[in-house]
Amino acid sequence: MTSTSPFVSPDRNVPPPDGRVLLALLLLLLLTLPLPFGGARPWAADLFVMAAGGLLAGWAILSPGIDRTGGRFWPHGTGPTLAVAAVALWAVLQALPVWPEAVAHPLWAEAETMLGRDIGHRISLAPAATIRSAGMLAACAAIFFVTAQLCRSRRNAQRLLATVVAGCFVYAAYGIVTYELLDNRILWMERWAYRDDVASTFVNRNSFACFAALGLVSALALLVGRLSAAWIAPDNRRLAIVDVTERAGTYGLVLLAVAIVLLSGILMSHSRGGLAAAAAGSVAAIALCARARRRTGLLRVLLLLGGLVGLTVMVQIGGEGTIFRIVNEGPVQAREILNTVMLRAIASSPLVGYGLGTFEQTFSLFLDREAALALSGNGSLPSIDRGHNDYLEGMLGLGIPAALVLWGSIGAVAARCFQGSAGRRRDWVYPGAAAAATTVVAVHSLVDFSLQIPAVAATYAALLGMGYAQARSSRDPS
């Protein structure tokens, strides 16, 4: 049997011991990363980068070598990983004092004149922030790569997807319990932001909502896959929805309960973007993972209708705050202003950008008086350190060409997951879950910055690596 996995074994469903150890470390990282504020503090982000680098080093040490059977030279997922790594390297170069004055940002020349000494010319306005952001990007590439190797084993893919669901469920349940019973605390500390919203261990409710949405679509993928297996039973011509539920068994009921808790957490976060992303991802999960030999379209329609009814009931029970924000607050003017200022900055330096992770410094340079007054409301101007649109912020920091390379590599992997969920005769749930997760982050990135939060980014990278690994049969050397 040809192999594309570094952990070669006669039965690809039984991972070798080294692979199991590495997988356990990966799962431990995914489970613990949301605990320190979603990994969004500099020290937590630095630990994440070191842990991801350790996983990559562990793969290099434990791997028996690159498998060259079937004419294949590179390990699975090397192309997308190298593309993202190249973008991270470009970000590092942005922070180095190696650029001619014509390419570097003019503020460095002005600073050099004021100081009267050579300090070097850089593209980045905040080199330390750019280096940290580049490390984050490289860490996510490492998570994707290691997951893509390990999840060529179906059993490893099962364990990873189940762990993501379980981890998101635990954090959502914790957030709901602390909100209802423990004065909505963050661990042992009083919450200093979003006191009236469920945000679990995350500071920002929108980041938590995106994280919970990743768990929701993963749970739905597993649940719909289970229901699909029941639907193709020999007597499926007379099968009713109740019979499908019974055939799904206790496992299906547990997944349904998990999905309800995750949806409750999203609704109680009062995040409009999170709810929209969860809804879009849920539709994708149902559409991609519903499968049957006959009447597949009917199964999808029934599941979508059931999901719509369930969402309506959940909104009536716990989503009043979210619906109030949707109806009464209307479009968010602040985000429109941020987008306008970012577009102005991008037009000023479209090729090389201002340095990855330098939104705060760049934004202040292009913020005009009218926009400042609109943001401040005739009061003091609030501190704004994120662009609330990952696409525009990426172009602002990296420049348009590098941003297109980054998104293009992610898009190519996502396209393969969509294709795999539609084309595989078994195990389509794993690429389907990854495709649904892509839908979640693609929608949410339009209105927020959750992919800059380590816990969200790492979880998505792992799901994407799993989906990429399972998008084709392990017998397929391509």
C-alpha cells in the first residue's frame, strides 16, 4: 500500500506509538490554549509558538523519514505549509532594518534624522509586534502540517475531531455556568469587559462565539454523519425521523446535547457576527455531511428544517439579547469607519504594507478628524488595536501580494476539503467538518479579528489539517 504519512503502518487505521504520543501532545495543546484568555496575552501567545515549534520538531524526530513511494517526495500538506511559512518569513523581513529608504516607511528616516544616528530602515512600524505576529502565523502553519501528517490515520482524525468538540463544549458550559452562578468571572478574576455576555475564558465575546461555532459545526458534522449512516439502512424506504434518531443511538443524542449547549453559549454571547458565522457554518456542515444512497436531497432538507426549528426555539429561549442588538443597533458605524481608514492606508502602500500586526500604529496615521470625532462621540477616542476585518487588516499589514498568497493557500486547502466532502465514499465527515469550519471563520473574519486569537487560530488550523489529510483516501498517493 502506498503511503503519504510519515508514520507508516500496515493498517492505516491503527496509528503507530510515536504518532499516538505526538497526537496526545497536539490535543493537549488544543485543550489548554483557550484557558489563558484564549491565548491572547503576549506570554500565552509566545508559549503557543514554542509549543507548536516543539510539535514540529517532534514530528521531524519521530518520523521515520519522508516516504517516497508512489513517486511522492514531499510529506502531505507541504505545499500549503511552505506558502504560509513564506508569508511569515516576509513578515520577519518587514521588521528587519535591511531595506533601502525608498522601500522602508518614511517615519524611520525621520526618526534617524531626529536621533542623529543610523537606526536602519524598516517596512514595519512596530517591529516587535510584527515578529510576534509572524511567529503566530508560523505556529499555525506548524499545527496544520503536523495535523495533516497524523490525521492520515482515520482513528487519529476521529480523536482530533472528538477532542475539538469536547473542548469547545467544556469551555462553553463553563462560560454559561459562570455567567449564571459565579458573577461571570474569568477564572478567579472579575471580568473587566463584556460583563453582560457569555465569553468563557476569553476576554472578547466575539472571539468566544467564533470558537464555540467551530465546536458547533464539528459536532453537527459528527451528528449528521451518524444520522446519514442510519438513513442508508436496508429498510430506509419506510424510515421516519424518529427511527433515524433511534438508530443514531446514545452517541447521537450526546452530540445533539453538546450542539445545544454550544449554540446556547453563542446566543448568550450576544455576538451578531458569531451567530451569523455559526449559522452559515451549520448550513455548510449539514449540506456537506448529509449522505445517503438514495434521497440525499430529502435528508438534507429534513435536517436543515430541523436545524431551523431548533435555532428558532433556542433564540426564543436564550437569544433575546442577540436579537435585540440585531434589530435595534443596526449596522456598526465604528466598523464602517475602520474599514474606510484601512482602505485608505492600503491604497497608500499596496505592495509592501506596514508590517504584520501593526494595525494600531498604522491606523493612527490615517485617522482623520471627522472619523476620530465619529469614533469618540465627542468624548475621548477609545483605544483601537484591531481592525475588525481580517482581510483588510491582512492587506494593510502584509501588503496585497503577500496577503493574497496567505489567503490563496488557505483557500486551496479549503477547496480540497469541500471537494473531499462531496467526493469521498466514506470518511467524508472529516473534510466536511473542515469545510464548515472554513465557512465559520470566512464569515466571522469579515466583522472581527478572531483568527488573531491563538485558541481560535490553532483550532481552525488543526481542523483544516485534519480535513486536508482525509479529503482523499489513504490509498490515493496523490
